[in-house]
Amino acid sequence: MQARDLTVQPPRRWSEEVGSIRWLPRLIDKTRAALAGTLGDYLYGQSPMDRELLRALGLRYREFTRIVLEAPDDAAVLAVLESEIPDGVRRARLWSAALPRRHRLFLFAIDVDDGYAGGFWSALKRPSNALASLAIRLLKRAYPSKATQVDGRSPPSGP
């Protein structure tokens, strides 16, 4: 599966599902982009929402990175998760079901920032992107991620 270039387009929307788990497709997109060096202004290794899903699954970033690195597509990622951590998949589905209720405002802000919220809200995209981009760059500089280091190797740093 080819990595999305997140410098050009956003990852899949938070509401998309793989195996009845919201956020998982987005996390897979961000993982593949981080490995390809095309993560852009998105976080991988520092995202609290990613961390929540990984915690539900019972995984760390590096473990998830290895799974995605070795899997050709979303179905293969899910198959590994279901075979290796079935209880984690069950917990992730429960977490996913509660996601829209628990994080409504945060998810709306992500939709605006990624361009998934249309109409009036699309006018907020440019200013919110500029602020978010600055904040993300400062965060990445202050707290560099090692989440994609597999076997001591880092991914490329750019496209």
C-alpha cells in the first residue's frame, strides 16, 4: 500500500473505520506517511488521540509501526491485530464507539483543519492551518518522535 503524502492531502477522516475501529485508518495513514517521510504537519509519536487508540489496543508506537511496515494494506494490519491482540481489538472497538461523544469538539476542529468541514467552516481552514502548522512545528522540534524507529533505523526526513 502506497503511503499518502500528508504534505499534499490529509489522512483519512477520523470517522472512517477498519474493522469497526474509528481512527485506525487515519493512524495507518499517518504511520505510512511518517515512514515515507511525507508526514508534513501531522503528528506521529506525539498525538494524544493516536496514543489513546494504541493504549486501547495495548500497543506502543514502535510495535504498531512494525505491524504497518510489514502489512501490505489495512486488512493485513487488522488481521495481525486480531490474531495477536484480540482483547486489544475488542477494547479499541469500545473506545471507537465512544470517540464521537467524548471528543466532539476536538474532532470538529480536526475536520475544519483537514478541510472535511465544508460551508462556512471552510473559511476557517486557512487561519487554523497557519496556527496549527506553527504549533506542530514547535512541538516536533521540542519533542522529536522516535516512534518510527524500527530496528534502530529512522525513516527518511522528507519527500
